[in-house]
Amino acid sequence: MFRRPILLLALFSPLALPAAQFTVPAELSLEGQAMLQIEALQEQLNAEQATDKSREAALKKLEKAIQRAKRSSAGLPAMHLYAALGNLRLKRWEQAAEHAHQFISLEQAAQRPEVLLLGHQLAAYALIKDGAEEAALAELAQTDAWLDQTSSRQRALPQSLLYGNAYLGLHRLKDAQAAFTAAIEEGQAMGHAKAVVEARVQLAHTTNEMNQWKQAAELGHEALKAAQADDPEMVGQACYYLGITYVDLREMLKAQMLLEQAVELKLRYGHKDVSQAYYWLGIVHAMQRRNGLAKEIFLRGLEHVEPGDLKGRADLVGQVARAEMGVGDYENAHRHLDEAEALLAEAGETGPLCHLYQNRAFCYLRQEKFAEAEHTCHLTLSYTTSTRDQSNVHARLAYLYVAWAKTTPEQWIRERNLQGAAYHALIALPMAEERPNKEVLASLPRTMRALLKETSDRAGSIGEMEAALQSYLDRHPDVRQQWQRNKWLPLP
């Protein structure tokens, strides 16, 4: 969650576009008027200080000019081009793609490779932002032939950068990693410093998503250095991704410093995704059990969520609830979890329900409402798709059953809970090792040891679990040494 903002739009600047290709004869009054609208739109759409209201007004004037113009009008392609850019700025992805396709259609007869390449790239970008990555890949495939007919200096944007973002959206991480690596070289050949920075930032982020955290940190520092040199506006984004990498590496001081810098820079440059930086900064404090401060940061992040971003709001509200659990405010925690669930229902999102139900189960567990926690955990499993999430839920169930057994006087319920704990631990452990899950690998072996302390019976799943734990300690001598120092070995 909150990991993949794509910032390609800033690269489609007037300087990057072959504007000379769209010159309109000055003696034609209609085209002359149209070009005035185009010039106004260029200024209002690409100036960072421009407001959405001023961009909207300029775009409406241009739309009227397009409607009045004849298809043979010399200025019509340029009008559609800047209408596409205007809709991109206003996040109207479908309209942007439509205008880009109109531009391509009008320019098809002239067969100018660099112009057609630009049109397809604009359409592909709009499709990526609209979540239609497969369609974007098809769009880009149509333009591959034009690459051989254009020099690197004639291109508006590295083709590999668009491919990388499409692959990233489809979670084809190896393909994305290769594409971003190629985009760095392509951008350097084009002399497009901002594109190189974007590619470096996205390469570091993709590498982190592949759980290659140390390499991601190295790439992240390279991206940060490049941003500081060539694209100050991207420094905040580079800090943001590098901060997340240090969260994954559990180097919390570095993560905190980078995320605080990301918040400051995103606010300074008016980035609309600043709520995401607040989210991860709050996570850093929550992981260090500074729940009161974490809640304040999450609430601050809610002030910056973009209108209509129901999922982003739900994510932050869910973390407010988590922070409230940390200080024992369970009533407000459940209230905020209900609010987050309602937001997700309104947004039509089901994927994030996995994390929301995990938090609700945790809240019930802290309240020692074990039956409600058990029901919620099993409900959570119906919404989990990733190995990481599944290992989290099974580890939570193992912990739950051990805690439940400790408070249960009835022997048969106690035995059922211990066998259930062993069963879920046997599922969670290999999952956590398959896709490294530091939280589970840190807590689950201790849950397994606590289970063995509760019974001398090694029948069924409990015996299998004991063997699995011994095998895990054999494979991880550093954990075994730590346990020996803590006098946790031999096992009960």
C-alpha cells in the first residue's frame, strides 16, 4: 500500500515536446486563435504554480476550439496534443488517451516517426495511470517500429521508462527492473536528465519490492544523489522510497530522517501524494511503539488525502485505529476500523480488507476476545492473495490459539487450541521463509516455543511443529545462538 506513485507527467514538459512540428499558419484566423489557446494552455498546464481551476478554464477554451475546427485544419493535431496534456494534468486519464489517439489519427498520414512516437507514448502513459497496463503495453508495442526511425534526441521520453511503469503496475517486477535499467541508459543517450532520475528512483523502488533490500538501499542513494543534482522536485520522492527501504531493513532512525525530509519536500513543492509520506512516517513511529505520536501523524496525513481517494483515506484511518489499539483505546479503534471498512466498500475495494481484518483481529486479541479474533482471522484468509499476507494471518492464528489455551480451564478446548496453534505454525513458517517476512520470522519461532512450554504431549501437529522448529534453528545458526544466550534452549 502507498508504494507506487508514478511521476512521469512532469517529464512531458513543453521543452520535451517537438513543438516546432505543430506550427500553425499565422494568416489563418481560426488557427491563430487556436494557437493562442494552445500557448495559454501550455503556460497554465505546465506551470507548477497553476491551479486546477485555471487549467480547467484553459482546457475548456481549447475543447471549444477543437469543436469549431475542421478536420483538415492545420492546427487541429496540436490542439488534440495539448488537450491530451491538459487532461493528464487534471487526472482525466480516459479523456487524455482519447485526445492522444485523435492526435495519432490526424498525424498518421504524414508518417513522421518522432510525432507518432510521442502520441503513442502519451496514450500509453494515460492508460498506465488509468490502471490499464496491458492496454498500455499494446500501445507501446505499436511504436517499437518507430524507435529505429528516430534518433534518441528526437524522442520526448525513453520508451523503456514507460515499459517499466507498465510492468510495475502489473507486478512483473523482473521485467520492470530490466526496463528501468535500460531507461537509465536510454535517458542518458537522449540527454534527458529528469527521465534518468525517474528511472533511477523507480529502479530502486522495484528492487525493494523484490525484497532485495540492501541492493535497493544502494540504488536509492544513487537515485537521491541524481535527483539532488538534476531534479530537485524528485528529491522528495527519492527520500520517500529510500525511507521505505530502511523500514524494511529495520533501520528506523534512517527511515525516520528520510521520511521527515520527504514530507517537508513534498509539502514545499505541492506534491499531492504527501499523505503517503505521512503514512509511512507514522508507521515508523508505530513500529517503535510511539503510538500517540503515530496517531498524530496519521491524522495529519488525513488532512492531505486528495478528494476522492477513498482507499488512501481508508488506509490512514485503519492505521489510526492500529495506533489506538497500542494505547488501549479499543472502543475508538473499532470505530475507526468500521469507518475504514465503509470507505473501502464505497470505493469498491476488496483487496485492502485483508489488512483491515488483520487489524480488527489484533484488536480482539488485545481484548482477549478470542472467539471474535478467531472468526475474524478466518474471514481474513478469504481476502488474502499474497504469500506474505497468508503467513501473517497463519502466524496470528498460531499466537491466538496459544494465548487462548493459556486462559482456558477446559482440557479438551485447551488441547484443541494447542493443536490448532501447531497446525497454523506449520503453515506460516515455510511461507515466511519462501517470501522473507521479517515480522513472522521474528515472532513465530517464539510462539512455537511458548506452545511447547504449555504441553508435554508431542502427538499430532505438535510433534511435527517441534521438528520444524528444530530444523529452522539448524538452518539459522544466528537465531540458535541468540536463543542460547537468552537460555531458551534446549526446547521445553
